[in-house]
Amino acid sequence: MEKGSTHAASTRTYHILLLTAAALLLAAVAAEPSLELFRGLWRIVTYEAGLITDPVVTGGLGAALLNMGLVLLCGVGLARSQKLPFTGASLACLLMLAGFAMLGKNILNIQPILLGTWLYSRFTQERFAKYVYLSLYGTCLAPMVSYVLYYIDGPLAWAAMVAVGLVIGFFLPPIAAYTSRIHQGYNLYNVGFSAGFVGMAVASVLRGFGVSFETQGSWSSDAHWPLMLLCLLFFAALLIGGIVQGGRWPGYKRLCHHSGRAVADFVVLEGLPVTMVNMGACGLIGLAYYLALGVPFSGPMVCCLFSLCGFAAFGKHPKNILPVMAGAVLTAFLMHTSLRQQGVLLAAIFCTGLAPIAGQYGPVWGFIAGCLHMAVVLNTSFLHGGMNLYNNGFAAGLVCVIMIPVINALQPDTDG
């Protein structure tokens, strides 16, 4: 893209994110137009947040949407303050950040981790702008911050909470840089992979001192229509908006020929209008899957769909996500695991972090990746005590470690 068009796309992307945050805040007030909105938010930020915790149950629908909007505004403001351009990478990171505000992140527990990464940038004498998105992804370990605050009694709780977040944020950047070389860009959720190892190490040490990681867990079922309509309107607006701005079939067809292997920033490669069409289409695919199962919508399901939609600007498209989803769903069915089970509902969408395998090597390998992912992800949460919200990213990284060497050994000429 030319410099002028790049700047215009960045400005429009920034405005889309601001409008999304504003819509969430307005929806929060509409859902709970009273002081209970803020009391609910306080319950969310002071409650445990491990897998699987639905803030709709903890604080109510209005407070959950308020938290979602505030978390998104925090991420957008941080990126803006560092003068970063808003591209597909921004949409992927920030919409995933907003989504996970419905599955464990909150406006309080992400702050110490962000501060820890800022301290790392000071230590290495580099601009914090280099680490902004990594720090926002790193908030996937925010449940560890909330765990300390929730379970430690006395005045030291807040100090311990900050200390844990600082340590996580400080050490994640070098670990993430290393793990990206392991999976070679085939796992779109790289920080989830690195955070899995950090979480596993911390959880193992704490278990050695007698700490037990047992979150109470929650999953809402009485906010189906508001949450479903939220997703439907958001994805439809992106799809229609992209078409109105000039997103047409030839451009979309070209987008779907990208493998999705990182780094695949669709806003930079194909422009914002076509990217918006893809985001809307992928979001609607995930929404249709959930509606077909007839499962009441919950906060964690909104998290999955917003993450899917975000990464449709940075690697995912129908051609590379559908084979992976098909493999994951079939495996759950063959394992006699209910497709409506909470972990399976999440994995059926989050498995698309492995979409680049289907894009690079073809739908058969993508299907196999989905099969393996479903089998692995249902057994990895224990390793980090449910403290890594990107458990599927951790599992996807393990799948890459197994699959990529095998694929390259069997058909080395396809790698590129």
C-alpha cells in the first residue's frame, strides 16, 4: 500500500476500534442503567479469573460489557500513545483483548503485566512501542494476578498482585521471541504458547509449596439474546461496511489465497475494505456454528467469536479455518465428547490459530491439525492451573512442534 492510503487505512481502523469500544460502553449502560453497573464491575475486577470464568455471572451483563469496553479502550489508548499505525495486527490484538475481557481479563488485572513489559523495554533500552502488542497479548496470564489478589489475605495482597504481574510482563518478551522460532509462524497465538510455559513453571513451583489451583468457574446461560445480537450486529456491520467501502470479490478471492502464516497482515496486503469483509464473514461462520448447536450464548463464546473476527485481519479466512474446525469437531465427536461441553465449544473456534497449516500445506493437513489440537487442548489446562487464558494457543504450539517437522519430512518441497 502507498503511504497515503496506508495512513488513511490506519485512521479508519482506529475509528472502527473506537466506535466498537463506544458501542460496548453504551450497551453496558443500556443493560444496567444504575449504580449496580459499577458494583458489578468491582466484583469482576476483584474476583478470580482462571479458566473458565464468565464475567456475566460475576458482575452481570452490564458490568461485563463495561469491562469489555474499558479493556478495549485501554489497549487502543496504549497503541495510540506509542504512535503505532493501526493495521491488521492491531485489529487482531485489540479485538482479542476485548474478547478475553469476557473470559478472565479485566481493567485491573492487566495493568501490572503491561507495566512489567514497559520495565523490560526500559531495561533493554528499547522503545516500548516495540512491545505494546506483545504486552497486550501477555495479559493472557492476568488470572495469576487475580488469583493472588483473591486468595491472599491481608494488606500484602495488592503488593503481591503487582509483583506477580511485573514478573510476568518482564519475562514474557524474550520467551515469546524464542517460541516464535519453534513453530515458525504456523501458530497465530504465539504468546499463548510462550505464556503456557511461563504459567506451567509458576504453577509447578507454587504447587510445590502446597498451592492448589482450583477456580470455581462459571458459565452464563441467561444472556443469550443480548450477546448473540451483539455479535451478529458487529459482524454484519463489518461485512456490510467493507462492501460499501469497496471490498469486492476479486480482492477477497486474492486474500483467501494467502496461507495466513505469520506475518500476514491483510490490511497492509489487501486493504481495509476487503479485510473488513473477511472479518465479518469469519465472525458469521463462528456464530453460525454456535447457533447450529443451539447453545445459549455466554461470555466465553463471545470471546471466541471476537478473537476469530480479529485474526481474520491477520491470517485467518474461510479457506484456512474450515478444515481445522472440521478436524477439531470430528475428533470431539469420535472421542464421545459433547460438542456442547464448555472446553469443546472454545476449542472448536480457537483451533483456528492453526489455520496457517491448512493455508500452507492444504486442507488435509489442516484437518489433521484440527484433530490433534482437540485431543491435546483438553489435557493442557492442568499444566498451568488454568491460569493461561490462551490455553488453545499453548496447545496449538505443541501441535506445531509435532506436525511441522513431520510434514516437512514427508513433503519438504511445499514449505516456503
